[in-house]
Amino acid sequence: MKKNRAGLDEMQQGKLFKIEEAGVWLAFWGLLAAILVQLVLGMTFGQVIGEVCVFAALSVYLSFASLKNGLWAKSMAASRKANALFSLVPAAAVGVLSAVKAFVISHNEPRAALLLQLAATVVVVYAGCFAALEATRLIWRKKRDALDDTEE
């Protein structure tokens, strides 16, 4: 069995990659949850800037590294329909968290203006996520086509 410089064989290296991948995703989702909980509890953006910077750096690295290598995701295909459905998740999360902050934590009465503001926020988040995912999908498709052409 062939070992690399660290003394790991292929099976050990594969297990290490899976452990590292799980750790990265745990950090990603843990940071996102920590940021959201802190913001809902009333902390200012300045108070969570450290977590936001680490989260942003991790997000940018994962995005650009995946796009550079023509990779999308191992669990879903890149499509407009998938992007439309996946954009519902952050929009719903922002809507629920905003409503909790507005009505439960801040004890605001449900007024038409506040409800309209919450609805507009959800729509803007959905549109922004969908646009970002679609732009990313188009970049990915172009890179994937270029990689497929060079492999043939």
C-alpha cells in the first residue's frame, strides 16, 4: 500500500478528508447560527463583526475554490429550479428571525407598516439569493464547459 509524505495510506487520507469536510461544514453552519442568534437577541452588527468576517472568508473561499474547479454540489444538480427552491430557505429564515425579533423580543404590535416591511425583507432576501445563485450557476456552467472541452 502506497503512503504519502505524512505516512497516510489512501484509505486513511480519504477518512481524513471526510473528517475535515465535516469540520468545515460544522464551523460554517455553527458560525451562521451564532451570528443569527446574536443578531436576534439584539446585538449590533459591530458586536458580531468577528464571526461575520470568519463566516464571510469561509464562504468566499468555498465558493471560489469550487467554481475554479468546476464543482457545484454533491447532493443536488445546478438548475434554475433548485436555485428557486433553495432561495426559499434563507428568505424564510430571515422572515422568521425578523418576526421573532420584532414581535417577541421587541414586543411590537403587528401593524400594517411593520408587516409590509417584514414581507419586503423576505422578498428582497429571496430575490438576492436567487440572483446570486443564478449568477454563480452561470459562471459554474461556463467553467464546467471549459473543463469538459479540455478533457476531451
